[in-house]
Amino acid sequence: MNANHKRSLLTVLMIVSFIIVSLIVLFPLYYMLMASFKSSRELFRNGLDLGIRLDLMNLENYRLLFLGQGSIYLYWYFNSLCITFLYTIGALFFSSLVGYGLGAYDFKGKNVIFTMVLFVMMIPLEILILPLYKLIIKLGIINTYFGVILPFTVSPMAIFFFRQYTSGLSKEFMDAGRIDGCTEFGIFFKIMAPLMKPAFGAMTILLAMQNWNSFIWPLIVLRTNTMFTLPIGLASLMSPYGNNYDMLIAGAVLAVIPIIILFVFYQRAFISGLSSGGVKG
């Protein structure tokens, strides 16, 4: 077997492997989508039925989700969208400033601050819950959007990523900005931030996904069901008095749509940002 045949065989094996892995990854989404059109009775009677049977499928679960008696699914969706949007914008702004400062400037204590950032990244959320809970009680922002957002507005993971990315950028851009009379904030917003677009794209997706799927902290902060986010609201459909699996699955299908849309718009920046951030610094 010559070198060309070996290369062709490896390419085919790689493509087949990608297809198999893709099918494994996409299978839960496919099953969830098919199950969302079935009633609970059909869902449990037919078990793992992967076929498309139009006679057993209908939109009743989605109708109940939006128009059922006492349904507040739209409240949960709106809350999740607002909290995720505000959190992502805030975390990108503050974390990029901190990461840029650590990556672009040389000052005394810089390594100590960066080490502290790495240390905070290693602390599990469960350890921080009690002091954070006392903090938002004192601030009087329990059961509010800001109670969910404020403690995590500055993300250690994003600081680390922006610092790594900024370390790989040429300092000559900053010198050119100073010669042109830019302030340090002007250099960041007008010169460096546009160069950091791939990093912003990657962090937008990661931070939005992290907050969109967040469960424990919103569960502690939010008290009333009209303030619940989607993960908490969907979890509330399962109770000791009955589990609404049909509505739960339909709600979960709609819950993945914003993340898919976000990834479609930012996928190029996401891939570029991760690959660049992984090798720079």
C-alpha cells in the first residue's frame, strides 16, 4: 500500500469517525424533538420509538406550554433572555478590561493578581453560595435580576481567556495610539477591542451558555414563580403530584433555540477565538 492509499484510507476513517460521533451527539436532540410531539401516554407506551409517526404526533404539548391554564412559560423565557443578555454584556465588558490590563500592561503585582484569578477559578460554586447569599440579602436584591447577575459579572474564566489573547497582540498598536493622542481607554475601545473580536465572539457563546443553563444560583435567589428562569421553571413541572414530561420536553426543545442561534451567528469567531487564545500568551 503506497502513501497515497494510506492517506486516502485515513481520510475515509476520519470522516466515518466524525459521522459516528455526530450521530451520537445529535441523537438526544433528535429524540427530544420527536418526543415533544407525543403525549405522555404515547411517550411511555412506545418507549424509545425513533420513527416519525405522524398519527401519534401533534402540537398539543406546545399549546399547553403557552396557552394552558396558569401557564407562565413565557415569563420564564423572558427572564432567561433578560438575565443572560445583561450578564453576558456585563461579564464581557468588565472581564475584557481586567484581562486586557493583565495582558497588555506591565506593573508591580501583576502576577499576584493573575494568580488570584486562577485561584478563584478553582473554587467550587458551592463554597461561595453562603457568603454570596448573605451579600445579596444585605444589598436587598433578592428575587431580582441583579441578584442573579451581580455576583458573577466578572468571570475569572473570561479574564484568563482575555489575558491570554491580549498577551499575543503587538504592543506597537498601543504605542501608535499614544502617539496619536489616544487615552488608555481610547486605545482599548478604538484599537485593541476591535483586534480582540475573535476573543469576544468565543466568550460571548461560552458566557451565554453558562448563564442560560445556570440552575443552582438562580434557584437560591429567585423566590416567585414569575421570576423563575427556564431551567428552574422547567424543573418545577416535576412535582410529587405529577410529572409533566410531555410539556417538560417541549419546553426543553424551545430552550435550546437561542443557544443554537447564537452559535450560528458567532461560530466563526468562536472557533477563531478558541484556537488563537489557546496558542497565544
